[in-house]
Amino acid sequence: MKIFIALLLAVSCTACSTFKTVSPDRGRVDITSQGYDSNCKEIPRVYSGVFYNLCLLNSTKNSKSKSGFHIELPGVPSIILDTVCSAVSDTVVLPYTIYTQVNDGNIKVD
């Protein structure tokens, strides 16, 4: 049982999206990755890590990208893995995120 709990904690610690969105600065978060900007305007605080990753997948190439070298959105398998881990972490912090959703509303996306 101790090994299972340690493994669960280790997996949930890889959920970077949850850590970025649980307590964002001024209620705003930046969703960009390697020359791509998210098309989302806001995400809910409840399961925000999962929604962060979905918005990351819903991205378009930004105009600030350098040169004509074009790479498709990289890291899709790692985003999917992070989404699964974020779902676990989001569930753990669910009481807090429900409270902040009611009091502060959605997180704005820059």
C-alpha cells in the first residue's frame, strides 16, 4: 500500500498543468508552446490542468514565430500523459478549485 501511495504521489507530481493553473498570478495563465498560441479565452478552475492541456492542443501558429521553418505542435504524447496525470492531481485539489471557481470565476488565458 505504501508503494502504491508513493507511486500515486510521484505520478501526480508530473502534472505540470495542474501546478500552473491551481493558483495562477492575478487569475491569468499563458498557454503557449514552441511558437503556438492557444485559441482559448478562459478555462474553468475545476479540472484546470486538464482544460489547460486541451487548450494547448487547440492552438495555432503565432505570428511571432521565427522564419518559415514549420513544425507541427510537438509533444502530443507528453501532453496526453500530462492530461492523465493532471486529472489525478485535479481530483486531489477539487475542494479548493470548487471554492475558488465559485469565488473568483474562470481563469483568463493570455
